[in-house]
Amino acid sequence: MSPTLFATRKVAFAVSAALAIGATTAQAEETEVNWPAYEIQNLSDVFSVSGTLDNTRNGYGAAISGETALGMSKGVNDATTSDDSNVIDDVIDAILPEESVSSNNIYRPFVGNNFLFEQSAGVEAWKPQYVPLLENTPPLLNPDEDENPELIPRTNAFYFAATALGLRAGSTSALQEEPVRNENCDIEETPECSEFYYHREFENRAFVQSGDSYALLLPPAESVEYVTEEEDLDPTPVQTGGFSAVAALNDSGLTIGYASTAYNNVAGDNIDGCLRNLADAEEGEAIPFPIEICVQNLQNGGQLSYQTRAYLWQLDPSNLSVVSQAELPLTFVPEELPNESDRDNLFIGQALGLSKANNSYLVGRGNQLNSSDRPLTSLYAQAWLDNGGEYQPFLIGPTVEDSERVEQSIAYDVNDSGLAVGVVRRWIDGYVRNKFGIVDLSQEPEDYRDGQRFMFTEPNDFFDSQSDLASIGRSINNAGIVVGNIEVDRVKNLPRRVRAFAYDSNADDFINLNELLTCDSRAYIPFDEANEGTVEVDAEGNKWNRFVVTDSENFSTTITYEADITLVDANRIGDDGTIVATALVSLPRVKTEVIEETNEDGSITYRTVVVIDEATGKPVIENDANGNPTTNQVPRSIVLKPNTEAASCTITIDDGLNPPPNERQGASFGWAWLMALAPLAWWRRRKA
């Protein structure tokens, strides 16, 4: 029997602060959940979403730190024109080309492309503010590499977590070290050779930040230096830096993530190869790569592999000093594997979430063994429970008997009651899909083979039975509210669009977050006959206009287009109901052209530049076949707060999946469907 859709419903807004999303009513299944209305905080009166740094293309919501939302900007705008002296520097709220980002190479300087920012009500009305870490170099439009190399950012930084009292955490790449002269390069004889080599002390390092600029880097305890065991090679320690990342922390200073703990055999062989090349160089010959450059070359090519373990650092929150640090165990000991050939495999463990007010529950993922005590290459959800100051590891299902149907799983977050949320990746109707899952770690684990393990349950989403819509549960607060994203298309063999969702685990109620937005947060204004925006009617019969943006200053001609905002992912929810999310917003696209350039050596190169109107000196906007501005969707960080005095917008959210409603058994409410969304070419998951 095919699943039935929830019946279309009017979203009831909460009647008191007690009914905010952080304290949603949890009664019997047939009791209606009073979801509150939500407002986008960083939305201007002209419906411009301030959700990325100036001069960058994309913005993503990351974490909540008290009343401050944290985000990341990615992709620096490229505003060059065919005349290099004519550089656009004042275009806002339009889609510009993006600077190309080359892969790391020892022959050219590193260039940063990922930037941290914060937003709060008290600072320029939620305008993103750049947050420096190892360098104070915000994204700059078209900097001159030759004249001002110090203006080029050289690090990439990522926010993964924050606490209510102001601690923030994530990972950052290292600053570029002083270039090393290339002894094999003679500029006079070979002008195209690189005069210098470029390297860094490490690739990625965990950080914990407190205040405006201070940050503590957390190095891994091991795999920072390598010492060869080859008798004919120089045993001097070789620095490689290793890596680490913080994925979660709480106000008591407990900080978890993952770190490199040892080199695997392949990494050792590759470093030995660097040392051997140096040792084999004959006297008087130009030396091959210096050791630090050879190691960097291995890093760039992914040829240095490390054993990775879930890791714990206990910090003193008053000064961020490291009190202790420890590796969290896998659910098996690799050195004790019965098959000797398995012991040198690469095993991975990652801690990704922890309870906030206590240190009782940690969750993440790692390798596990199959029924014959052979390691599985896929990673599966794992929990570590506090047992008298030591953390005991437990597997979180699925069972190994499901290995042909379940490919992997992961636990992202856990609340103070031990309710954890994550993803099970399984085969459904012949396709591999992610399904968000919940597990209660406060209950006794189930007996399984020679041990015990917890088991995920997979809540239904828009249907009475399991659907094949992929979903990811990213965060859960202490009221048991889960947020994440879910697909909304049913075509099986094509890319599917997604929407942000909220799920009340107490009442088993699932909702599209776009349904909870007020009408102004959905870019509607009260009906006005003079307004040219699309007219919509809400469930009460009230008319609304889609807001029309008019810009007569920034472009070669006056342009108008309809604003559009669609929530596509909810990354974090606080106990007060504040949600940090990512939305796609519609903006006009600046027209570009490809020009041909002849280099000094006679070779031809091509580059994309912005088209400028000769009469006005302003950029030209692309038009569609009807002469209207072409709009595309770009991601922006969104800050959502519940408003118990406002009402959610009841204008129908249309897409191709809105058949006539059917009553859901046992429920007195249902569903209003979802909006269309461009293919998520921008989509990425944090490296976890």
C-alpha cells in the first residue's frame, strides 16, 4: 500500500513562551503540536538576506554562541572586467563570477577561500562580521597578488561548534611558512620555472576560540613527527604536523573531535622515499626537494595517511589551557585482531557530539568488526558513555546482518537526556538513501552477540510509513527538537531538492521549517493593487504580494525581480529555539563574457570577465528571453528565532508534490507542501 501524505493543515502558532520550539507540547500522538512562528532575523526591509561576508559568494549557518550566530563564507567574488583597470567594487546583492581556486601546489602560494563570521542583533543589525584567527585578512575583491601579497588570505577556517558562554571551535589550516628557494630553478635560463617552493607547518588543526581574536590550537598527541626505521637513512625526525579538529564542546571545557594518532605503513614508505631521494643525491648536484617541501607535496597529493581516532581534550574554560587529553577507544583493539594482515589497516574514529550540561554522552562514528571479527571499511555510529571518569564505547546499530542493506551510519549530536540524532545510510527501493535516526542512550543497550549495542529508530517524515526521501538529522536540543534537511522530490534517478525540517521527538511530529516562517520572512507583503509582485492568498483568504526588488543605482539599467527565500538546511538549534540555518535566496546574475588573451610567450588563455555598459560604466545584468533579469539561487546563512506573538504564513508552498491531501491515521493535522529549489551544486558536508 502506498504511503499517504499528511493532511494539509494550518500551522498553529504558540500562545505563550512556554510553547516556543524549545518547549514544545509533548502529549499523546493525536495532540496537536503548537509550533511557533519563526522570523528571519538577518532580513532587511528590502528583503535582502545578510548572510555572507562582503566580497564572497556563499554563506552557510554553522553554530550558535549565546545570542550570536556563527557562519562561514566561501568563494571570493571576481569582479574583473575586460579592462583590468576597470574593477567593480560596489555591487551588492547580485551574483558575480567566483574566483577560481586551484588545488594546493608547492610551486605557488596558498590562497584561502573559507572565512569565519559572526552575526548578532547588536552589531549593525545582524550584518556578518569577519572573525580573524591566525591572520586578519578578510576576503578582498580582486587584490593584486604582485603589489600587495599580504592582502591575500592564506588560511581556510571552519566553525563546527560553540557554547552559550562564548566558546567557539572548529579547525583551521596553517599559515604559509617562508618560501624555500628552488635551487633547481634558473630564472634566466628557464623563465617559466618557479623560483620558490611553498609549504605549511600542518594541514589542519583544531582550535578553540574565546573573545574576539584569541584562539588556542589543539595539536594531536601523535603523528606530528616521523622517524625512519631504515638503517641507511638519516633518522632525524621529520615534521609533518598531523591534523586535528574540534566538532563539539561544552561550557565545562570538555572538547571532542578527532586527531591523527599514528602514521600508516604507506605514509611511512612515502616519507622514506623523500629521505632516500636526498640521500641518493650525488655531491655537486642540485638537491631534490628539501624534506619539508617533499612532505608538503605528499600532503597535497593525499599520500600521507594517518590513523585517526576520536579525541578528547579537557580545557580550563577560564584560560583555555589544556588540562588533559586522551584518545577515545574504538569498539575493538586493532592490535588484538586475530588476522595479522588486518592490524595495519587504516582505522578511523570521530567524536562529533556531546551533551552540553554534563559529560555523560559522546557520539560519533568509527570502524567496527563484522561477525567474523574482520574490520568493515565503512564507518558506523558509535557512542561513548561516561563510566566513572572513563568512556566506554558502544556501537549504535544497524547490525552487521544488515550490512548488505545498510552501508554506514553516523551520530551527529546528543542532548543532556541522552537522546542522540544522526543518519543511517541504507538501501531503499533499489537506491541508497540517508534516513535520519534517533537513539536513546539513557536506556540499556540491547544484547548483541558477545556485547551490547544501541539501535537507531527511524521516524517517519511526511508519510505514515517509511519513505525513500533522504534526510539528515543534524542537531537536537534539550526539548527533543531535531533539525536537519530532507529531500522533497520523488523521482528516483535524478538529483533531488531538499528543505530544512524540524521534528518533535516527543510528539512524533515532523514539519517543513518553511511552513513556520512568517509571511514577511517568506518575502511577502500585504496586498497592494499598485504592487506588481505575484498575488497569493493565504488560508484565511487574505491577499499578499511577493516583494519586488527594484534597483536603479547599481546596474546599467533599472532592474526589478521578485524576492525569494527557501530554507534548505537547519544546522543547529538552541534550547531557546534559535536555529542557525542555510537558505537559498534569489539574486540577479551579472552578465559575463569570455575574452581571449595572448601571453608573452605567444600562448592563448581565456578568462571570464564582467560585462560593463560603456555609456554608464556600470555592470550589465543578464536577461531572460522575456527581457527580465535572470535570477539564480545562492546560499546564505540564516538566523531564525521563534516569535510567539506572530503567526506562521499559511500561503501554500507549491511544488510538484502537492496531490490532494489525505488524512493521516491517528492525527488531527497534516501538511502543507514545499517550494521548488535549484539543483544544489553548492551542497557540501562538513569534514566529519
